[in-house]
Amino acid sequence: MEAIANRASDATGQQALESIVFLNGDFVPLSQAKVPVLDRGFIFGDGIYEVVPAYAGRLFRWPEHLARLKRSLAKIRIENPYTDTQWLSLIESLLKRHPWSNQFIYLHITRGVAKRDHAFPKSAQPTVFAMSSELQALPQAQREAGVSAVTLDDQRWLHCDIKSISLLGNVLARQAAVDADAAECIQFRDGQMTEGSSSNIWVVRKDEVLGAPVDHRILEGIRVGLMQVLCEACGLTYRTAAISREEVFRANELLLSSATKEVLAITKLDGQPIGSGKPGPVYHKLYQAYQQAIADNRGPEPTMA
């Protein structure tokens, strides 16, 4: 892969590679990417986003990510600005412009720039922004010990199935976890488990893996479909169900999953140990199956120039 030519000084004054980003048809250094203040993403949070991991240059579960991006655009009535081929070409160009073996692509589409008015503008063009970051492996000590989480009432809006850039509810939930020295929160609406601030949550009962029902209360994470595949590969039963707070605390194991954390054990909840207080056998099976899925991945890879 070609190296990035642009360099910038970091906080220590040392020279560091500067990321190249995509903005409305152009690839520019991150420091030069500018968006007008009347962009509806800035004014209203009027837009959607997607995060796509790539391992060894190959996109992981790209068709599912693309399908979710298009669903989110359709649900908020923004016309898809690019064809499937154009989206892939954009991402390939970003991957080739950065030296990291493993990356994650952030895609961000807003309704565009217009006079401030809650109603949709009649002629605004969508703003399209994309950037790549290094996808770093979690510390081994964290994988071996698991992480802690806290419980919260889910006070977000009722369209959580849309991957909206309006993330204040998630931000407040994540900060509540940070304030409690925890890695994540588990949210409950009307007494039933929904999801984390930026992850899907899984309850393990013996050899059964349970997830929250897929509806408007949660984002259908790409890991939801993947988890079903991994469970089948491991001989585990997978199903969705309404899960109470009490059932979460009685779980043999708790897991979280996301594009950047893959699958991770939650070993402490509100200060109480879950199960043995250590990552359990189901976690280890699913983590190994996840790594095998990455190794077997034949997703799109950049076409080298």
C-alpha cells in the first residue's frame, strides 16, 4: 500500500503521518477537510453513519454493512448519493492511502447544507465524509480478564434501528460507564435489555446465547447476524428473547460485540461478578470462531494500482 505523503506535528512536536479523508468527491488531508456551519449534520444531527472493518486489506462483511447504510438512508429519506460500485471504490481508495494492515472505515452522510429549518430542504445535496483509522487489537490482559459494565435505563429515542449521527443518548450512556470506571453500559427499556452504548449485548445460559429482539429499540448490529453464524459453528443455540434485568444478572456469561471490539466478555456488572467472574467457555469458543471468520474472510480487497 502507498504511504501517506502528508505529515503533521503531533502534541509532542514530532512528525506523524496525517490521515487522508474523503469529503464530497475529494481526497484531502484531515486538517484541510472543512464543512460549512449550516450543514444539517452540524445543526440538527440530520444524517447517518456506518463503520466497516477491514482485515489485511479485505473488508469484513461489507454487503451487510452496505445494506444497513442503505436502510438507514431510506428511513430518514436521504437519497443514496452513490452506487454500490462507487461506495466500494471510495473505500478501496481510502484503504490504499493508509499503511495499516487492519483498518476501520467511518462513513458519514448528512442531508447537506441549507438554511436552518427543521423541514427538509428542497435542493440540498448530501454531504459525504469518510475516513480510515487503524483497527488496533484489544490488550491481551483485557481479553483474559474481561471488562466491567454498568446498568442504565435506556432513555434514547425510539428509532434506534437507524444508525443516526444523533448520538447524544449514546454519548451520555457511554460517559456514565466511564464515570463508573466501566467499559460499557447495558441499557434497559421497560425492564427489558436493549443494548450497550456502542455494542450489542449477549446473555449466555449454559450452551444458549440470547440477544434482544431485533426491533426499533436496538440497532441491528452486523454482529447480530454474525453471532448466529458463529453459534451454529460452535454448536451453540442462538435465539432472541425479551430479557429482564434479573436474567442478565443471573447469566452464566455476558458478552458484548461490535465492529471494533469483535466479541468481548463482560465479567462484572454494577460491581457484581457475572458467573465465575472470568471469561467463560462460551466466550472462548465464540472468540476463536470470530478469529476464524476473519481468517476465512474473502471480502473485497483494494485493487492495487
